[in-house]
Amino acid sequence: MARKSSPARLVIALSVAAVLAIFLLYTSLAGGGTPSVSPRELPGKTGEVALAGRVVGTPTGDPHGAGMQFVVQDIDGANKHRVTVLYKGSVPDMFRPGRDVVVTGTQHANGVFLTKPGSMITKCPSKYQAADTPG
Amino acid sequence: MLAAALVVAAVVAVALPFLREPAPASDALHELDPAERRLLEAEEERDRALAALQELEADHRAGRISDEDYRAVVGSLRRDAAEALRTLDRLGADAATVRTSPLRAGTSDAEAKID
Amino acid sequence: MAELGRAALLVTLGLSAYALAGGGFAAWKGRRRLAQSARNALIASFFSTLVAAVVLVVGFLRDDFSLAYVAGHSSKALPTQYKLSAFWGGQEGSLLLWLLVLTGYAALAVWLARKRARDLVVWVTPVLAGIALGFTWLLVAVSSPFDVIPAPADGAGLNPSLQNPYMVVHPVALYLGYVGLAVPFAFAMGALLSRRIDERWIVTTRRWTIVAWTALGIGQLLGAHWAYQEVGWGGYYAWDPVENAALMPWLAATAFLHSVMIQEKRGMLRVWNVTLVSLAFCLSLFGTFLTRSGVVTSIHSFTKSSIGPWFLGFIVVAVVFAVGMIWLRLPQLRTTAKLESLVSREAAFLYNNLLLVALCLTILWGTAWPMVSEAVRGETMVVGRPYFDFFLRVFGLPLLLLMGIGPLVAWRRASLKGLLKTFAWPAGVALATGVILIAFGAGSSIPGLVAYSFSAFVLATIVHEFARGTAARRALTGEPVPTAFAQLIGRNRRRYGGYVVHAAIVLLAIGIVGSSAYDSVTEGRLAKGQSLAVGGYKVTYRSLGEREGPNATEVRAVLGVRRGGKDLGTVEAGKNAYSVEQQVSNEVGIRTDYLTGEDLFVIAEQVNDDGTVFFRVFTKPLVNLIWLAGLVFLLGSVITLWPDAREERRLATRYATARERSDSPATT
């Protein structure tokens, strides 16, 4: 019962098409991700963004209570902009003034950046090389 | 200094083959000629065909394959194996050396001397 | 000392350049002595790299802070084992480790293969040398571990999150894996360069691939365990780019491991195999690039360093080279063997490959999307967990099912009747399991329920296979059950070792599903005496204490654990404050129930001045199956790797007959 041509090509083509279809369907429904912005890029952005900046000043408040308030500043470039962030949720160990963080949330009308609870990620600071974690 | 010793060792390692055989009879790297390549591929084909048969028998004995399925496939597998063996015989007859041990042993001795 | 280190790396640079140029020329023109010389150079490059590595190790052990790298990653107070692991605690050192493993593997590979397949191995040397050259260049010119500074009184210390036993093993295991993929890649390229289409390169590198793949898998599990126990955010995998960086080559390597079996049995998929191994290797280069260059936002990422562009260039060269070679040899690689039926073991392996590669590529897309979107749209978009979780389910669940189907489907073509007969019983088990689990409340997560049922299916097929094989052997030899069982495995190491590995993956799946689809979490601020209820447990905050550790102040809250009225003891959670490094680390409390594999996971998120503590408590059902799976995985790999004398003899005869021997002066 020999087949005239191999069904392999057809199967592969269909499978690849199926995978692409699932992929495109998902991304069109769920969106292409969250934009990552720095404080200077924040004004005018509506919707949920991931704000990346360096913590400056002293944080106040209780992240597990009414919320911790702190200020983030542009990491590089001259003319650094600042944004006040109100954060609730778990605070990673590395969080402190001078460290870079990423928080996801939206810009509120009064200028404060309200975050999704628990969305903070910290990056290790540049001059503290020992903070590098291995691959 | 250690660094100098390292450099010297590196140079020696690299020069070694040339130092050991300043004027060899042949400096040619043996590459498989087309006949040898075909022989090799034929051997692989034979091994594949025989292994497929063996696996079919084992699967059948172990009950993984039913009598019906076994009967459906065994014929074509046997044909493939016979074909592979025929091809190998044909190519093997062309090749100068096959399995004569003395020649192979001689080759290994020569190998050992070179390395 | 630094000069010795620098000199050693320069020697490596020279040797690998020579091995590349000389080896390439020798292969092209067929010069025996030059080929041997290039091989010697490659082997020697390992020793010179070793010297450089030893210099760095000595620098750490001697607290030589004149070395900038040592000063930046170590301190006088650092315990010795962490001084050693600080070697790979930063970029320069980990590049040196990469190079050390690479030259070590390369030396071993060309040494072991020196008497075989001369025409193939002669091309392997320059390919491996080229890779070594790339990394040595980075170490010499761009990112040197031997930069010297005026020695400070004490070093900056090692990041406290790296001061644990995992730091000693996890990176090494990963590197043994990442770098190990270079060997099958080099042999594949060697085969293409020497115009050989036979499976010699696969046969020679089969064990290399399995070792690298196993190391990469174990390395990832170690990383997951580290994240779980030490970093303590409550999980073990965050789809962080650096985690994905190790997962992607592992997935590609898994696909490769399976598809080479098809080439072995049917002579098909030659082009696909070469493509897959190239993909796996390029992904491991990409993974190293992601981790080292800081291009993607990640908690693991480093400063955007200067090696990024070099690495990217390196990857481009590797990709172009691989694609070019495959393209050139395409006509010769095509085979006549065809897929006869969509329902056959070949087809099952094909589906397995498609799913694995699809998963790998979607993870790649999601991981690289920030870079791509920044380059294309000027806006950096970040992809979150839901994306990865979705595709893990879409591709992972069918893969799970296939693990049970593939090994039992006949080669070439399977009849429907045969299929029904083979799978009736395991399917029944799966269905029954599903129904029972629904009764236990597993219906709260449909993907979880499906995963459990599929897992039951696969485990049923594996048990059935072992039982049937042992029975067949006993029928043949009359041996007692344990002997028959051992002999069965001993005579079919690849098959039954593979089954053990599949069982490990199933355990992994069950552990992952249990701890993510069926977990519970509660949080709240507690004063002494107050408690939280979560997943059947009652956790009561009892006391708070402080003690001085070797290099940190340790604050611990003690909590009492009860379940169903029974006292289960205490668990401690808190924080460590490191004096030198000026950092605080989370120390979670985990109570493991060894009977059910469930963990009670306590994080003391915030210790307040008034003695109250904000706790976050999880229950993670079945999570310990994940770690158990690692052990089973290792066992299965060892079984498949075990040398088989009969197989060796068969292969030796085959290659001797084809006169694949040395270029003895006696010939021609």
C-alpha cells in the first residue's frame, strides 16, 4: 500500500500553519505585551506600562498597608525626570535607593503612578559588580 | 618565568608532529573516496534493515505488535534487509580488503607507530 | 600573577587561532601532520586556559585584591567555598569558565576521536577552535578577569544571594550543558564540511549530546530549587529571560535527541538533524548573550556591557556559517526514505519535534520581543507570564500525551486495530484517574486535570512496558523477576533508560501542575499569637529572634504549624542583613510533608518595628515531585549513557570495514 507522495510535507506545513494561527490568535487577543517606559517617556501614556527607573530619596509608607511611596528617576540621559510611585505588595530584597526597579501600573490623574500589586522587579546596580548573578 | 615556559610548551606541542616526522613517506590525510563512502552508507543501510527486523521480532514476541500487524510489515522489512545485503555484497566485492584480520591488525600497528 | 593569567590567555588566543587557521588549511588540503599539529594546539589551549583559571582561583584564595575582579566579588570574611564560586560570580570569570569548559570538551573530543573518522575529525578541530577563539578574544580584548587596580583593604564581597551551595553547582552544571552542545554542533559541521552524509557524526556525539542535555536539565532544576528555597519569592520559575535562556537550548536539544533516532533507524531527517543541532548551539550562545549583556530587563541582568555587540556578532557568524553549510550540502543530504504513515513512530517523533520546536520558538519570541520591539517600533514591549503559561499548556500538554504514545506505536505504519489494543488499558487508567481526581476537587483547573490524566496515561504505558518486557524475558529465559528486570534494562539501555527519563518528565509535570494549578496563598500582618489559615494549615506567629551569623545578622520569626488539629512543629522565616555588602536577603521557611510531597511555604515579607510581621504563606501541593524528578532524570540518563559492549563492537566492525582508519603509509 505505497503512497504516491509523502504526507510529511503536508503534515509539517499544516502543523506550522496551525502553530502560527494559535500564536497570532493569542497575541491579537491578549495584546503584544506591556510597553516598558522610563520616567521621561511616561507623560501621555495611557494604559498599563512597565515603568523602569532608579529609586531616589527615601521611601515612605507600608507596602503591605496603605502603600509605599517612592520616587523613580531616569536611569540615564541628562535632564532626569522623576515620577512618584505608589506601590503595594511584596518588595524584593534588593530594593533600596540607588537601585533600578521596574514596576507595572498606570499613571493616575494626580501624577502618581499606581502599580499592580506585587509587580516590582529589581535590577542589580551598575557599579556594584558583585550583584551580578550567574547565568 | 612561568609565562615563558607556557609559551615554549605551546610551541613544542604544535611543532611535535613535524619534529617527529621530518620527512614522512606520505603527508596525505586519508579521506574516504567515493567507493568507501558508498560502502559505509551501504553498511549503515544493512544495519538499519537488520535492526528493524530484530526489533520487529522482539516487539512481536513481547506482545507489543499483534500477529496481524507483524505479518503486514515483516515482508517488506525482510525485502529491505535482503536488498541491503545484496548491495553490500556487490560493493564489498569491489573493495580490496574486507574482514581479513591480519591486514587490519597490520593497519593498527602502523596507526600506533604514527601516533 | 595577573601577568601570568593574561599571558596564559594570550597563549590560548594564539593556539586557537592556529588551530582554526592551520586546522582549516590541513582539512582543506588534506595535510596529515598539520592536522595533528592543529589538534595538539586545540588540546594545548585547554592547558593554557587551565593555567589562567588556576591563577584566578589562587587570586581568590589568597585575597589578592589587586585583581579588580577579585576585589569586586570577594572579601576577607567570605567563606572559602564561596570564594571559589565567586570565580563565576561575575561576567569576566564566567566567560573564563565557559572557555575552560569549551577547551576541555574540545580537547577531550578530538583526543577521543583521534583514531577514528580522520576526515571528519580534521574539520571538527577548526570549528571548535573558532568558537574558542571567539571567547578568548572577548577575554583578552574586551572583558578581562586580570585587570589590575591598586589593592583596596578589603573586597566588595559576594552578593549575599549568591552565598549558598547552589552557587557552587548551578552555574557549573549549566555551563557543562551549554558548552557541551558545541561538540555535536562541531561534528555536524565537520560532517557537512567533509561532505559525509552518513551518521558517523551522530554516532560519535550521541553520548556528548546526552551528557550536555542532562547537565543543562539538572542545571535548570538546581536553578529552580535555588529560586524556590533561597530567593524565596514563592515560586521556582518566573519565565525570566535568563531562565528561558537555558530552557530554549534544552528544548531544542530534546528535539534533537529524538530526531537523531529517526535518522538512525530510517535514515531520514538528515537536514533536519543538522539544523536542530545548529539551532541548539546557537540558542546556547544566545542564552549566554542574554545573560551576560543585559539587553533584556530581568532580575538577573547585568549592566549593559560592551560584550553585547560582540556576542551578537558571534551568534550571527555561527548562524550564517551553519545555514551556509546546510544550504551548500542540501542536495547531498536529501534521502529517498519517506514517511509512510501519519500514524507511526516516525510520525510521533515528528510531532514531538514540531511541538518542542514550536514551544522553543514561542519562548524565543517572547524573550526577544523587548529587543525586537525596541529596534522596530522604538518602544520596548515586555511580555508577561500569561503568554508563556499559555503556550506551555498548548504545546506541553500534547507533548505529555505523546510521551506515552510514541514509544508504543509501530515503526513505518501502525494499524488502527493495533493502536486500540495497545492503548486501551492506559487510556482506561487515564480516564479512571481523571474521574477520581474530579471527585477530589481537581476539576478546579481544567488544564491541571488534563495534565494529571495524561500523566496517568504515560505512567501506565511505562509500567506496562516494563512489566511486559520482564514477562517476555522470563518466558524466554526463566529467570526470576529481579534478574529478568535487570537484564531487560541491561540489554536495552537506550530504550528503558529512555522510559525512566520519560517517567521523570511525567513526575516533573505532576509536580509543576500540582504546585501551580492547585496551590493556595494567604497573606496578612500578624502580631504575636495571631494566625493565618491556608490550604488546611493553621500557621501561628509565636516569636521573633535575632542572632549573629558568620557574616550577617539573622532575624527569624518562629511560627507554629497545625493541620487538622494536629501539631506539626514549627517553621522559621525571616531575613539576613549582610554587614559588608550592605544588603538584606529573604530567608523563607519551608515545611515539607514527605508523605504527600506538599510544602508549606512561609515568607516573612516585612518585619515591623512594633514586632508585627507581614507574612505571605503558600501551600504547594506535590512540589517536591519536581526535585524527585531530577533524581529520576539523572538515573535514566546514566542508564542510556552506560557503555554497551555489543553496540560498540557492531559499530567498530562497520567503520573498520569501510576502512575508516588512519592514513597509514602502507596504503596507496
